[in-house]
Amino acid sequence: MAVHKTSVEAGQPASVEWVDILVPILNVIRKYPNALKIAGVPIAVIALLFLFSMFFGGRVPPNVFVLNMSVGGLPFDDAVAKLEANWTQGTQIPLRADNREWIATPVSLGLLLNAQATIEATEGIGLAGIPFAYRVEPVISIDEVRMRQFLQELSQDIYIAPVNAQYRWHDSVVSGVYGQDGMQLDVEATLHQISQSPLDVLEGEITLVTTVLSSLTNDPDDYLDAATQFVTAPFELTVYDPFADRYLSFTASPETLSTWLEAGESSLVARNDPVFNYIDTLNNSVQSGLPADGYLNVEEVINAINLSLSTESTSAQVLVRFNSTTYEVVAGDTGYRISRKTGIPFFLIDEANPERDLGVLSPGDIINLPSRDVTLPLPVVANKRIIVNLETQSLFAYENGQEVFNWQISSGISEAPTSPGIYQILSHEPIAYGSSYSLCDDTGCGQWELNWFMGIYEVVPGLVNGFHGAVLLPNGTYLGGNNVGVPYTLGCVMSRDDQARQLYEWADHGTIVEIISRDYPPQSELARRAFNL
């Protein structure tokens, strides 16, 4: 006799097929027809169970919804796939703040759906969805890192800067514009709000938590007269080139000048963006008259304008600043000769070329040069200028364009020459001390005493050349016999002692020093005048 065997995995109960139950029942009904009337209700229930098993085994029960989307009757895997596709592609969440709206997806917002766990939660529902729908809450987790990152990026779009009271030129009159408050997103408060009720977010919208940024000033009338004076004077920006000893002047139309202003807490102040746009235009215009490697520093211009506004002045002065550049080596160049030709100390050129040996150069090589600003580290005294002519061993001093004095000097010998270039007075020392290899013997190195010393440039870090008077040597004699007119020093510029004191007392910290030679021709008109004498 054939035996039908049902394979049962270990640990699993044998499945019962509904046909095994229904066949005996149908045989009884066929033999005893009246039994159908008696057992009608149980049979109907069994029939429904049979149909439910046939059609919904491994499927989501009927009439089940997740996030307002029907998944009833779908095989579990299909339902999971449908949920995931809708979550990543179909679900959109409105975010609102101050009558503005943004749209985000749950994934971008850091809301993560566990579709598998959500569908598994539908098991055991049975026919609870009939006749009315049965809604299953999705299983959601929150990625706070992703949510915070999203909100921080969104905050840039939401941010509205507060606007202080401003001014405009209209119909030949300066008028005021009232200030307005700004707004910014409170990222942490918004993140907390969403984290507390993510399901509410999915069924509606997110009202972003924002804070008000109050303007410092709202009423323009307090400074309307000062604004009118600034615009109608009109304001003038004076630019000084300390290398060429040349001034440039700039102003703008009343329409433009009025946009530069806003009301501050105690005075008018400059607005960054309009001033930046104006200065950027000057820096990029060949008609501005600025040197090819020169530019105006916007921050310095704004600071100068603010200083003028605080004192109700209608002018301001700034320096031309210089970009770093390059130099193309020509025949006969060495690193030290390039230094003398460009007016930049050799060690600074060496620092600007860390991967190049400046002792090995060929024509056509390109050398980096630092900004010329490196030789002028102090605030510039623009109305005083000292000219040293190495060719004629002479010195000239000018104040407000007029010669104050001139005399003969001694510069560095050929083994330690004075470096031409444009520098400034860095320090004052009534008596300074120096030494040289020529003063060294087995017992040590002697010291020089230099009267009325004023530093002007570093030869190497920590070693400064400058102006001085008489130099007392260790043996009690004076360098060069206290004479001038020919090179005697080791790089400094020596004057007779009484003249050195006169220069010492006249020259302020920051006074410009222009040292000229055949290698470094005059840069200013005053130097050209001295060079041609």
C-alpha cells in the first residue's frame, strides 16, 4: 500500500492542510443532507478561513494602510518594497517658517523607515480591516547627525540678516530707510521638536523654530544730517603709495556714496558689501591708476571710512598694498643681485622659494618674490622721506616735499654692501652695539659702539642695518677716522656724529627710507631729484 509522507523540519509543527478538514465534512453532508442546515454557520466560517488562508497566506491582511498607502493583500516582500519606494521617492514633508516653505524628503531629514518591521507588524491583524480600514503605524528611527546636518544647511537659506537703518539718494536729497529685524533657524530646538513626535511630522508639516535677530538701529533720522554731509561734500578716499611717494584720490556718485552708509549705535558706519563692490571695481580697473601689482585692502578701507564717520570727517586715507609677484632670471643674475634689483632683502626671497637653490640660477628661471609690503612693517609716516644715494654717498631728508637737510654719508663696503630698496625707520637707540668677524680673535670678539642708531631693515632675522653716527672701535679709535664720503661700514649708513643726532631726532618711527643705486633706480620723484644731483 502506498503511504503519503509529509516532510517536517525539526522544531516545526506539521502543517495542516485545509483540504484534510474539508473532505470529511463534505462526505458527511453528502450522506446526511440535513446536517448542512444544522452546521451552516460553522461551515461558512470554515469556508472563510479556507479562503483567507488560500488568498492571504504570506500576505498583508486586507484593507491595511501604512502612511495613507494601501498595502493590504500584497505579499510581504512586495509590501516592503512598496513602502521603501514611497518613503524614498514619494513622501514629501513641507517645512514652513515666516510664510516661506521648503520641501524635504524623510531620508534627507534623517527619518529612517524600517519597512520590514512595519510589515511584520501587520501579522495577526486578520480581518480587522474589514469593513473599515486598519492603519498600522510605521516603525521609524531618527538619525540625529543627518537631521542636524540637514537643518544646519537649511539654516543658510532661512537666515535673514537684520538690516540697520540706511540711506538713499533720491531727487538730489539724502533720505532714510528704516531698519528691519532678521531671522535665523534654531537648529537644536527644531531637531528636538521633530524628535519628540516624528509621526505627527509625517502626517502634516514641520513648523520650524526660529528666533528674531533685532537690528541695532531702526530709525535713520538720528544721523540724517551726517549722512547728507558725507554724500554731498562729497567724501574723498585718498590712497598713498609709499614706494612711489604718490597720492591718488577717489570719490563716487551721490547714489553710490549713500549706499555705503547705515546707522550704527553711536554714529554712521560703513556697509561692507557696497564698499567691497566699489573697491573691487577699482582694484580690477586699469584706469584706476593703481600700480600693476598694487591693490586696496577692503578691510583697511572700511576701517578708514568708519574712523572718518566717527569724527564726522569727509575724507580718509589708506595705503596701496602690493601682491606677491615673480621675477624672471636674466644672464648675470645671482640671488643677491636679484635682491639688490628688487629692493627685497635676500633672506626674504630665499624664504619665498623654499625648494629652490638661489645659488644655482639659469636665465629664464622664475623666482617668487614676496609682497613689497614686507619692507614696511610699521605705520607709514607719509610726509617725511629720507633718500640715500649709494653712488654719490649722500643723504637727503625731505618733509612735506621740501628738503630739510643733506650731507655726505658712508655706506657698506663691497664685502658687506648696503642693500638698496625702500624701507622705514624701525627703531631708535642712542647707543647700539655691534661686532664683526674682523673684531674676533682667540680671546673672543670685540664690540663696536654706534651712536644714534636707527634700524631700517633686517639683513637676516635679528641682524639689523641702519643709520648711525660715530662708531667707537674696541681699540678706542673711530671707524673711518670719523670720516664719511666713501664706504666704510659693514652695511649701515654712517653720518658724522652731529648730523646723525640731527637725523635721529627728526626721523619718526615709520619714516620712509629710499636707498637708491645703479641696481635699484629711484622710485619716487624726490629720489629722482636726489639721484640727478
